[in-house]
Amino acid sequence: MACPTQFICKALRSVGLVLFYYVFSIGITFYNKWLMKDFHFPLFMTLVHLVIIFCFSTLTRFAMQCWMGKPRVTLPWKVYLSKVAPTALATALDIGLSNWSFLFITISLYTMTKSSAVLFILFFSLVFKLEEPNPFLILVVLLITSGLFMFTLKSTQFNLEGFIMVLLASFIGGIRWTLTQVLMQKAELGLQNPIDTMYHLQPLMFLGLFPLFLLNEGLSVSTTEKLFRVSELSHLLYSLLTLSVGGMLAFGLGFSEFLLVSRTSSLTLSIAGIFKEVCTLLLAVEFMGDKMSTVNWLGFAVCLSGISLHIGLKTYYNKGKTHSDYLFLTCTNPVLTLITAVHLNSHSPASLLSHHYSQINSLLQPQLHLTEPVI
């Protein structure tokens, strides 16, 4: 009876972690769309989220430092600006444009268009020689591209401006995750823990996005009655509360992803991510009034099949690796983990590097858990 009981407990734990991840992942998508209906300042919202994530990261680092009794990594200014700044700028633009697009497009169109980030990641991975050429990649590209075309074909809720924003965000997302992979290969930086990475990224992301905010929303935000020209304190408190919820969701998303992968595997996250997109579209149709034709649903299925094929191929090719070979592979070529993160949660800065660190953590779980607590 021990084995079935142990299996059931492990299955229940995995299901619980997946549902915990769904709460934050799906929640932040619908939160962003809901907030943009009345609060038309997506860049300001993103800046507030970055500040909140930085505060949570700082507090978590302090708690970990007290727990472990040794200081956390802090990069010198020269290394910080030269190595981290490019990744931070790309991440800020990816997230900012993604949130901005919610002013124009539906959740369903956003979810599908954001899936095209896989194509750009593959492209930049091949350019930077982080991914080996594979004939199956052509099939992956064709499936995702044709699926996206079918989804937008004769869509009654198609918005060109929002579509271009998400597509541009996906393109920048490809650069973002390629730079992230290069950054993670520099083991001497000591940013393997996602909390340390978030702590270092948020200030530069804020500075990178702030000029775009001033140019597009600065005057409007300073004169809006929702914030600085508010007539009643209760309205101001409501606005601050709703903005804070998004920051907590973003940080919680990174935490739930890290917890899910470290306690299960990156494959579990990949499979859960595919079902998450199905749930997102079903909820968008049911509660947000998104309209999808049979052709749109078929395009969605074709696109997901392309993503699933790539995940399956990566899993198959990694299956024959020895423990040491696989550890080297995950350190130098974590494209599987990166594409999963991008096509699901590119709008979340908190999720930036948790997948990669957690994949290594799951391989060396007994050793790592002795020295570094699961946050």
C-alpha cells in the first residue's frame, strides 16, 4: 500500500502546484485586461509592478540571508551596467508593450499572438548558436505560423494596432530570452537564483521604461482624477490597491513557477502551460465576451500542436543524456524552459529566470535543498 499511497500523494501535490500556478498565471492575464478597461495607463501600471517586485525581492533576499547566514550576491556597478542592462531593457519593452496591447485587443488574440514568441526565440537561438539546427524546426515554425494566421483570419475582434504591439513584444521577447540565456551562462555573475536576478533587473527595467512612460503617459497620469488630481481619498486608495494587486500577482507567478518546477519538472510546467492556454481562451470566451469561430479554434489547435511538437522533441533528444551531460545541456541550452516561460508569461517580470534555475535545482534537488531553502 505504500507505493500507491506515495504515488497518490505525489500526484495530488503536483495537481495542487499546477492549480497554484494557474491562479497567478491566468489571474494576472485577466487582471491586466480588467484594469485596462478603466485605467488607461499600462506603462504606469508596469512601473508600479516593477517597484513592488523589487520590494518583495529585497525582503526575500534579506530573509534568505538571515536563514542561510551568508550575504547574497550583489554585482559591482561596471558589471551590472554592462552585463545586465541589455537584458533588463529588452524585458522592460517586452512587458510594457504586452500590457499596452490590452487597451486594444482581446485576451484570446493576445494569448495566440504571444505564442509567436517561440518563433523569434528559435530564430535568435539559431543566430547566437544556442540551438542546433534541426529539420523538425521547419515543421514547428510552419505549424505555429499557420495556426496564428488561421486564428486571426476573419476575426470580428481583430485590432491591427494591438496586434502589431503584441507581435513587436514577441519579437523583443525573443531577444530578451536569448540575452537571458547568455546571461545565465555567465556563472561568475552568481545570478542563478531567480530572486537575486529579479532584484538586479527591476531597477534597470524601471529606468529603461520610464522615458517611454513620460513620452506617452506622463502628462495624462499627472492630470488624471484617478491619481494625482483625485477628489476623494477613497478613490486614490482604490487605485493604489488595484495597482498593488498586479505587482503581487506578478511576484506570485514567479514564485509559483519556481515551486512547480523545483518540486516536479520543467516538462510538467510545459504540459501545464498548454492546458493553461486552453483554460485562458475558454474563460475569455465565457466571461470576457471574446468571439471565436471554428476556424479560429482550429488555428489555436494547430499552433498548440507546433509548440507541443517542439517540447516533445526537446524532451526526446534530452532523454538519452547522462546526468552530467544533461546538466551541461540545461546550463548551456535551456531553450525548452525559455520558450515555455515566454509563450505563457511574457508579461510577467517576476518569471524571468525561475525556470532555468529550477530545472537545475530539480536535477540536484538533494544537494541544493541542503544549502538553499525553497522560497
